Amino acid sequence: MVPLRMAAIDYSYEHQYSYTQAMLQLPIVEFVALADADSERRNQAQAFVHHFDAGVAVYEDYRDLLARDDIDAVVICSPNADHHRMTLDAARAAKHILCDKPLSIATAHADDMIRECKEQGVLLGVAYPYRFAPVMWEMKRRVDAGEIGQILSLSATSRFRSTLTGWLIEPERSGGGCIRDRIVHALDLCRWFSGREPVEVYAEAATLARPDLPVEDVGMLIINFQGGLTGTIDPSWNRPSNWTRCGDVTLRILGTQGIIEGDITGQAISCTTDTTRWLSYSESMEYYLLKNFAESVLAGHPPLVTGWDGRMGVATTEAAYESVRTRRPVPVDH
């Protein structure tokens, strides 16, 4: 099989390093180039690639990278406000795209991105790696097998440390605070497990963990899904600075016959029916994310996480911010 030739655009978000590592390790991918406008990040990324005894072309301007006709697909990991422009540029250069979350900071921009990729005949995937965590695959298998019966409600957390800096706390570049940054992960899991779209959101938010921030750092959402299913999401940036995990991502599902709980950062499942069982995992969700994207491009079919999945995250985020502003439930734009 001819490998998929891939490149990385922007290392502003540290997740690009895990995606780069996955591209370097996947036998069906040839990692050929990277681009970053910042010289320090560019040099760090090049050194990271060299650690794997690999050579790579390096560009300051990502558009020079896109001009190459021997690159099939790119991974974009820039500040959120740049996703729209970079994705449109990549699509017009006939590159398949895996864009980091959130897909954009406006639903209209997400629609533009989906439409442009369709018109250019390229695939658009969104980096929701938690869907690829082995813990979630096993949990999904058990739920789909009817182990806890019919789903009655979902409760998810997608919390992170309170020490974030840089563009992530600059609203003009990030598009907001913890709600913009974190709910898309938890919402994607709720949509994937339930098979239902969100229809209405009520949200509360404040700046409490670090009162000096220009964006919210704590929040709580109540989401009504199709069919009357209810879910809650906590996206807060309120884990202490000495928190030993990368984040605090969990999903708890109540069913008619039991409860199942998945802890992605702790890599464990608890399933309570007539017995209680624990399972642990330690595999890389980023590896499986990139593997699915590359296999999908090579096979010519959509990846597991599509542009629509990213778009619904953006639309729900916008509804959440409007709910915070109005103190009322807000419909989600479909």
C-alpha cells in the first residue's frame, strides 16, 4: 500500500506533538513536512521529529507547504480563530484535513469549512481523540450490547488544570474560555453513545478559579437531546496546578438495568449491574485517531469523526454562551 503523505500545520497547541508522533509511527503514513510561523516552535517541532530519526521539510509559511503537490493530508493545530482560514486554504489546495477541536469559533464558519471541503472533494476530520480511547471503545461495546439497558441519562466531565496561559485565555484567538475549550469533547461522547443530537442547552459560567482571567474558567451545562434524553457537562478549568493527570475526563451513563462509568484520564471502566468490574488500558488514543483518519483517506470514505461532528460542537457551544448571557435555555442550531 502506498502510504498517505501527511504534514503538520502549526504547533501552537501541544496536541500537535502527539499527532506528529502518531504520524511518524503509523506504517500507512509518511510524515513529510511541518510549518509554523513562530521560529521557536518551528525549531522545537523539527527537533522532536529528529528524535525519531526522521527527516522532514520545514516551512515558516504554511501556504508554502500547501503549495506542494506531493502532500495528501494535513493536521491543523493552530489557535481556534485560525482554523477557518487554514482549513479553507488547505481544501483549496486539495489537501484532506484533520482539524483540531473546536472546528471553529462560529457555526457559520464551520458550515463554510464543511461546504468548501465537499466542493473541493477532500475529507474533513475533527480531532476528538477521546472517542478513540480504548476505554471508550470497550464502554461503547458494552452499552451497544445492552449491558445497562436503555440509556436514561448521561453525565460527562471534561475538566482541565487551572494554569492555562497564552492564546487559550485570549478570547479573540480562542473564542472563549473553558466552555469553548472543553465541552466539545464531552458533547461528542454523549452524541456518540446516545446516537442523538442536542436540541437545547442551559448553561451557567463564571470566572472563579482565576478571577483575573478575561474568559470563564468554570461552567456547567444541562443539555436536552432528541427524544427527551438529558445530559450534563462540566467543562471547568479548575483542577489544581499539581493535578497529576493531563485532565479529568469522565462519562457516566445511567441505564434501565445499570450504570457504566468510564474514566479516560484514569483509563478505567466501572460497570455496575449485578456485579462490579474494573478494566484498565494504557494505549494511545491519538494513535488511533490518526490511524482512523489515514485509513479513511486511503479508502476514500469519511473518518469516524466528521466535519458535522465538529460543527455540532460549535453550535452547542454558541447556544451555551447565549444561555449564559440570557440565563435561559437556548435551542441548538441544526
